Amino acid sequence: MAEDNAAEGLALDEFAPRVRGPILTPGTPEYETARHGWNARFDRRPGGIVQCLGVADVMATVDFAREEGLPLAVRGGGHDFAGYSTIEGGLLLDLSPMKGIQVDPSARVASVQPGVLGGELDHETQAFGLATTSGTVSTVGVAGYTLGGGTGYLARKHGLAVDNFIGADVVTADGALVRANENENPDLFWALRGGGGNFGVVTSFQRQLHPVGPEVMAGQVVYPLDQARDVLSFYRSYMETAPEEATVYPFFLRLPPIDAIPEELHGEPGLIMVMVHVGPVETGQSELQPLLEVGDPVLPAVQPMPYLAAQQMFDAGMPKGNRRLSRAQYVDQISDAAIDTVVEWAGRLEGPFTAAYFEPMGGAINRVAPGDTAFPHRDKAYSFHLVADWTDPSADEAITEWAQGFHEAIADYASGGVYVNLMSEDEGDRTAQAFQENYPRLARIKARYDPGNLFNRNQNVGPR
């Protein structure tokens, strides 16, 4: 595309004095490392990468892109299913060096810069016995995760990330720095809470904290696939009355080749029940106990552990550099027919690291009205997410076809809508589903803060 090559021959030498951080271009020693994101399906070469060291760098880069008419991508943590945190030939505004975190334990508030990863934030807040809703992989960036909604182990008890997002500093498309909270630019603040990266570059997030840990009851219970139907049926009943402190994910994946799992099951599709209880350990032990008495697991490994360790249980399975394709939708209930469909498709998982799972909603998530934040999916019971995960580019077509087939099979039980953070680059036609009744309001706010649609590398809301 012509716009993808618009950054070729950029006047970066003239621009360089306007920023404090380094500008990387093809041929710069650090460029090759910096250009690669988390998802290897997107092997793109930006014309320039501006590694911002502070707010002034962000403002200058936004101004430069707007003035020169350059395609612009913004990267926080870079943990991106859709490839929007990189760009071919354009300008990449890289926020990863901005890692400042300030914790006010008395007010239970953290001020967080946009290059911070979830595990880094957890490390600082747990020093005071506090936490806020973060992703279930500690390498997920705080910025994009929060702007899209933000589910996780704390969400049923303490709300989504957007429900704990109480203020922001934002560089808008005109290069200005503005405050956004309930009293200042409240329309922008509303849009930031679930509207994605459509409205500006957030340079500071203020996040509400809650007492959590330092130890929680957490772990995994592993089953062979032939027990999956019975276990999921029990799980469905358990979640109907589960305490809000308990979050349990049924994961279908190929079982890892570890000594604790029988060798004949290594690499075979199986079911892993991943669970975290964020209340007191003694309470968590009793309230998770029913799940530990189901079926005949090959590995029951649920025990008290540091909250930081619980937050990192998935890290090893989600390394940087694999090829990934995401498909997601919401379901109202896990019916018998839905269970049969999931087990059937999970029995022929494509991709050595592919996973499919249910994520429970409920609790504090559902007590917020759909229009109170830009995240609208407040009446949903579960999200179903399929992550096709592989390393061999020659398998792209076959795995994509299989993933789409699995996605369409589950669509028979879907309740409508999709979580914007789980969408892939080929799903732009689902953007209206992601924002549902909040879409027209988001489009009006977009027209006010970004009328030229400078911030368009996202699940885009066009200005109206």
C-alpha cells in the first residue's frame, strides 16, 4: 500500500533534535530487535522507531506524524493479536522505555506509565499487599490491556481494569497533553475505558488498588480429554454459585511433556482447570475444594502460592516469537451441546501450542451498566477464546482454516459481541460488535479528539 511506504525517506535527521529518546532506522544496530513484536505473524519493518523516554517525546512524535501525513503505530507492551503495534514503512511510536510506577499505598492508587508490563506493576503493588486487575500473562502491557477493558483473576471480585481506571494523562491527535477523569474531559475518559487506542496516547494511567495476597490459593488440575465432558458439566454448575473471589478457566491444550503427567498423554489434547481464589487462603481452600474432587485428574496441583506466582502461571506458554491467531466470542451458557462441540474440536487441536478456554464473567463485571464505560459486555456469562499458536509459517493456511472452523462451530452458542482485545486483524467487520450500543457515542468522541483518524491502527472507530 502507498501509505505503508510513506515513511521511506523520512526527514528523521531533522526530527531527531525534537526528541530525547533514540530513533531507530533500518541499519541501526538495535533496530532488528526493536521492530519485532510478540506475534511473529507480523514481520514488519517500520521506516522509523521512536523510543519515547517521556511525555515530550510522545507529543513531538504525534506532531511529526500528523504534520508529515505519516502512518503511525503505537506500541506499549506489544502483546498484540492483531499486529497493530507494528507497521510496514510507517512510524512506530514505541512507549516501552516509559516504565515509571508510583504507588500511593494510603490512597491505594498507582500511577503507571504506558511501557509497564502487568508483572512489573504487580511487583510494585505487592510490596504493599495491593493489586489491581491485570492480565493472566504477566508480560501483557498495562496500556493496551486497560484501554480495551481488562479481564483477569481479580475482575469478578474487583471489576475490570477499566472499572479501576480512575484517571489518565493523554496526548491527543493535535499533540496536546490533556487530563481525563470524571471531572476533566469526562467524555474522553469514558471513551478510554474500553474504546481501545482510538483516542490518543495515554502517557499515565491512574489505577485503583485493592488488598490482595501476598498468598492466594491457586494452581492447575490436569485431566485427559476423555474426562472433559463430566468435568465441564460440573464446572458449569459450580460457577453458577461460585464466590466472586474464585476465577476458574477450563483450558483445552496439548498436555506438556513433564514428569508429573503420564508419558502416554504427553502432547495429547487434554483439559487443564486453572483456578485462582483471591480471598484469604483458608477460605480459598474450602471454596475451591469441590473442584478438586471432580473426576480422576492426572495432576492436581492447587496450593497456597504468592499472588505474583499465580499471575505468572501462563507466562511460559505465551513466549514472544510464536505465530498466533485469535478468535473470540461471548456465550450465555455452557450447554451440553456447546460442551460436545468444544470437546470434539479440541480433540484435533491444530498447532502445537494452541489453546481454547472459557473465561467466566459475573460478579463485579456485571454490576456495571453497559453505558457507564465504553466496554459494553456487562451482561455476559462467559467469553470463549481460541488462540491458535504455532511456529512454522508453512502451517499458516491449514491452522487458520481449522481455527475459523472451530470459531464458526462455537458461534452456534454465542450471545453476540466480542472483546476488542481478543480480535485479530482480519475482523474489522466485527468492530461494531465489540462496542455494540456504545459505538455511535465513541464515533462522536473520536470526531472531537481525532477528527483526522491519526490513531487508526486499532479496531478502528471512525470519526463521525
